[in-house]
Amino acid sequence: MITKHLVSAIFILLGILSAGLGLKGFLLPSRFIDGGVTGVSILVATLSVIPLPLLIVVLNIPFIAIGYRQIGKAFAVKSAIAILGLSLCLAFLPYPVAITDKLLASVFGGVFLGAGIGLSIRGGCVLDGTEVMALILSKKTGATVGDIILAFNILIFSFATFVLGVETALYSMLTYFSASKMLDFVLNGIEEYNGIIIVSSKSDEIRQAILNELERGVTIYKGSGGMSEVEQNILFCVVTRLEIPGLRSLVDNIDKTAFLVIHPISDASGGIVKRRALH
């Protein structure tokens, strides 16, 4: 239990430091923003005399309160500490201005910011309350979390166009996309899990090959063709992104006409799946 809390604390600390570097070392010197509450905080700081570190704390308070009621006390406390830590980093740590080129600043600012958010999530908290808001609204409206975050950020960047100018807003959008990709990489890594559905008349041979050669578990569904109505076994297995080419080759060697459906999944545990390095 102590080791688990220590790992969580390390992730959060690294996340705070990385996000602080992304903001103070890359984005703020170029007057770029990110999406979410952090982006709103930067915009408000630009239009007022209120310090950014204070705004980041104040504007996140309602979302921490929502997280406390909807997700739990531990999550809210960790998030409050993380957001306060980020605020203190921005206020007191002397981050150097890493680069002045606008394109590189927007891309790598997003990389460090996304990495910081991802590491914090791995530690069990958030550095930005937007995810909490999106989670709650998705339950009430039926929209996906991603759609709500995207809609919220469209409003932010649209407003930024009038406040900061078109060029700065476009660079800020690039920052957002860069941060999103880095966040996805930190959370899922190169070993992102994928669910694969295999429909083949040679399903038993394919099942044996997956079990013996890939050493992965397989679930069998009973189904039938929509036109032929011929009953057959439908296979489902979970592999990492790196294992997909091997699985494709394996299936192709047995049945070149097999139908495969591949889709990413957020996580998997138990059964015969490879544990991720960060779990």
C-alpha cells in the first residue's frame, strides 16, 4: 500500500513539473493557450491583472467540489494538491524560456503539458477540471466526454481569436492537439490495448494459433451470417498495438478471407493479457 501511494505521488510530482515547464517554458512566453480551465485561466489573466497561478486555483475549485461529490474524497484531495502544486510552480519556480520559435513552442509546449496531465491522471488526479465537468455532463446529456471537451475548447479558441488574434489562436489549437496526442500516449503508451473480432470458417484453427503462438486468451461467441445464416464461431481477443501485425499475419496464413474488426479499448485486466509497464 505504501509503495502504491509513493508511485502515485511520484507520478503527480512529475506531472506538475512537466506541466509547469510546458506552460512557463514554452506557452506563456509566446502568449499561447491550451484548452480547458487552464486555457480560460490564461485568457482571463491576459485580460486582467489577476495572476495566472491564482486563477488556476480559483477556477478549478468548482470542479474539485464536483469531483468530491461525484468521484470521491481521495480524488478531490489529490487533485486539489496537484493544482495547488502547479500554481506554486508557476509562481515560484524559475523555468527558463526554452525556445522562441512559435511553431516549436506550440508543439513542445503541448507535449510537456500533455505529459504532465497524463502523469497526474496516472497518479489518480487531474490538473484541469475540464475532464470532471465533461464526465458529469456526459451522464446527463448522453454526449461523449470527448465531444463535450471538444465543444468547450472550440468556444475557448473562438474567443481567443478575438482576444489574442487569429495567428495566436491557431498556434494554440496546435498546442491543444499536441497535448491531446501526448496525453493519449502517456495514458495508453505504445502498448495500447485493442479488441479484435475475427469471423472465419476456420475459427478453430485461428483460435488454437492465437492461444499457442501469441499466448493470448480468446473468447468464442456463437453467431451466424446475415445473408447465409450459417452458424459459426466468432472470436474475440485483446492484444496490444505492437501485437496487431503478428495477429494479422497469423490469421492471414490460415484464412485470407477472414473478416477482422479492430478497435482500441481504454484498458484491460485479468485473463491472458500483457500487463502495462506503468500499471
